[in-house]
Amino acid sequence: MQQQLPISTYVLAALIKIAIALFVLLTACAYVVLAERKLVARMQNRWGPTRVGPFGLLQPLADGLKFILKEDIIPSNVYRPLYIAAPMLSLTLALTSVALIPIGESLTVGGVQTPLQITDVNIALLILLGITSVGVYGIALAGWSSNSKYALLGSLRASAQMVSYELALGLSLIGVLIAAGSFSLREIVNSQAHYHWNIFWRGQIVAFFIYLTAAFAETNRVPFDLPEAETELVAGYHTEYSAMKFAMFFVAEYANMFTVASLATILFLGGWDGPTFGLPAASLLRALLPVFWFVLKVLAFIFLYIWIRGTLPRFRYDQLMAFGWKFLLPLALANIVVTSLVIGLQ
């Protein structure tokens, strides 16, 4: 019979996992920005950041210090309560999503077995979709409270874009849920064990394409970066923000990219499923190897983000909305019907 540990042990384990997750996520966001600048520079036959530290590796630290030391300018005509709350709301929701994402099986430390996840909830996917849906309020409030036509236009674009593409994104996941029979992210990964990944074995490659496209639009990335179109709207919904408030929006965008990449890995690419090279089940390396495969798949998805930014032009706004409502939405509905018929006939 397993010994019941005091509740303080589980609270301490949760706090340690939260601290590690936040440190890793914020560090990863900083260095993905550096990787993006370097990779896009290479695609455009430039060098990118090279001055700060060896090979420019300390550039994220310099950028962080710059944001901290900059003067925080608040325009006189803004609505201050919502103007200040908007970036905090966006960042808080972006960081909260990480609590529900499993990155591996479980790890035993000091006799305590803990899953490699801050919290395991049976309806984790529904909660994640709810958190990402609420995230649009931070952008909408930023645009309205700034009392600027550029910021307001950017926030209206972002709100309409996110609402339009959230529908297709949610519908693209129904085929995966039908195949797995659960809303639990851990159960969805377990249903793809032994390389039975949804993108290949269960014919969800169309759903993956829909998810990929909608995710790019949800995170306001090229070619769907209309809310931040510098050539049209200066900087979109964060035109009137500076210093750490601007940095909060910046970090939130990259944290959302990691959430989207992690969900794509879990739902379509088998999660942490990968070769174990015959390592013994009780070894620490065997326990950490799934984390390596998970991180590798997430980074491959992030590289796709950067690659597309360096190669594709921006959509026109009418093309953006028409593509979401007239193409992606019917395609997502058709995918649900076909998946239901195929699984029902098995």
C-alpha cells in the first residue's frame, strides 16, 4: 500500500514546478526572439545581432534591461485603469496556459512521484481553449483604452480575426477528440503511443492544416499579422505602450506561440512519443528522454513560425476574413463528418 504523503509535500512540489516552468518559459521566449532575429537575418542575407556577448547570445539580456530602464510614458488622454490592466491580463493568461500542458510522463524525486505537468485536469483542452479565448480581451481593452485611432483599429482587427479563426481552430480539434475519446491532454498523448500519431494514422492531416493556419491567425503572426501591421497602423494595439507594458505584450505573444506549438505536438504529433533506444525503464535518462522529444517537436513548430515569417507576405484584411469563413470553416466541418464516418465504420 502506497504511503500517503502530507499535503505540504504536494504543495511544495507544485510550487517548484511552477517556478521551473516560468523560468524555462520566459527564458525560452527571450531566446526564441534572438533565434528569430538571427534566422530571418540569414534568410535576408544579413547577420542579425552579433555585438552583445559571443555570437550575440546576451542580446536578450540587453533587451530586457532596455525595457526595464526605459521611461514608462503614459499618454494623458488614456483611460488609465484599463490601459494598465490590459498588458497584465494578456501576460497572465498567456503564462497560465502552461500549467495545463504535460511535457512528459512522470518523474520520481526523493520518493515522490510527480507528473511532468503542473496540474492534470480531465478537461484540460476545454480550459486551454477558454483561456485563449479570454486572451482577446487584453488586446481589445488595450486598443480602446489607449484613445488612439491606430490602436483602436488594431484591436478591432485582432478581435474580429481571433473570433473568426477560433471557430475553425476549435472545430479542427473535434476529429482528434473523437479518435481519443477524452479531453485530457495526457490521455490524448497516450492514445497515440507507438507512433500512431493523429496526423498520420488517423487521417487528421487536414485537421492539422486547419489548426496550423488558425493558430497563426490566433497569435497574430505573419501572414496574419494585420493587427500589428507596421506599414498601416504604426504598431497596432500597442502603439501607445512603452517600457515594461510593451514588453508584457511582447512576451505574451511568444508565450502564446509556445502554447500553440505544445498543443500541436500533443494533439497531432504524438506528444512525447519517440524512440527510447532500449534504455531501462527505471533510469533517469529514460524518464527525461520523452521531455527531449517533446521539446524537439515544439522547437520544430517554432522554426516553422519563423520560416513562414521570413518567406510569406501579409494578407489583405478582406482576404484574411474570407479565408477563415469561406474556406477554413467549411473544411473543418467536412473533416468532422468524414472522421465521424470513418471511426464509426471501424
